Amino acid sequence: MTLELGVLLSGRGSNLQSILDAIACGALDARVRLVVSNRAEAQGLERARKAGIPSLFLDHRGYPDRSAYERELVQRLGAAGVEWVVLAGFMRIVTRELLGAFPERVVNIHPSLLPAFPGLDAQAQALAYGVAMTGCTVHLVDEGVDHGPILAQASLAVEPEDTRETLSARLLDREHALLVATLQRIAEGDLTVSPPADAGGRPRVSWRGGPPRA
């Protein structure tokens, strides 16, 4: 199937660009229906405009609370024909308003091997902790911070001379590849999401043929 994507971002949009490049070369069976940012200066909006993708600045500060903002967001995504949502550097915690509208169809990319180093600046957290290995994770989103069911992971060795900047730069290529590979496997129908085994648990994820690899 062709994935009908909405991409939410707050910054430069490099993960959006990786999606657009993969679609253009036939490596990803998807269409980006709408790109939304909560920041007017986000470079990702310009990337979308250059690619001819509908884009929208939706300022969260203009709404009384998160729920009101996300109700508007859901309306805009639905009107654009979005079926799957990708959080590509969207610097806001999403709530049940968005998650309920796209159940088990909101995907995030995070620059660590979750559950290690959730939240902001995961690369700096990894360096401060002194780990020998880090990586990136694509996961389904729930109401926790970088908490939802893991879809795929890719690892990367931390070099002795790494700084936050060099580690982030090396990890970015791995993020791009893993996100595209995961979305393509979803498009191919290889993902199954089952109800939690226990009340209050997380949905269970399984892949036909094994998980995606970067």
C-alpha cells in the first residue's frame, strides 16, 4: 500500500528530506500529504515548499491548551488525507487527541537506543554516561516521552574523540536510513500491532521477516 503521510516537525527537517528523497527515487511507497510545524522559522517548511508539498505553520501559542491545538492539528491532517503521522523532530509531547485520531499510526524517530536516554539531547546524555554504543530508535508513539512500542533500532559505536556534534552528525545518517526502511516495511504490510497482553500494557509489535534494518 502507499502510505499517506503527515509529517510534524519543529526544525531543519532532515528526516523529512530523507523521506522525500526516498519517495523520489522509488525506495519508499508513500506520499507526503502535509507538513506541519509549530515554528514559523523551521527549515523543514521550506523543504516542503521546494518539493511542492503542502505545508503549514500552526502556532501552538495561539491555543488555550494542548488538546485544543491538537484538535486543530487533527482536523488539518484529516482534511489533507493523512493516514500515518511521522514526528520528525517535533518538539512537543503529543496527547490522546492526536493519538486517538491515528491509533498505532503515529511514528517517531529518536537518537538513542530506547529505553536508554529518552527526552532531549540524547547524544549528550550518551556521552555523559560514557556508553560505548548508542544508536537510534523508531517507535510508535504513546502518551509517554519516547515510551511507545519499539519498531526498529540501529546501533552506532561511540568513538573516543566524539563530541555531541560529531556523534549527532554520524548518527543522523543512521536515523534517516532506519526511518525510511521502517516506513517502507509498513507500506509492504509487514507490521502487525496486537493488543497489550496485560491491562495497561503496551501494544505488541511483530514483523513478518524480522524487524527493519538500516
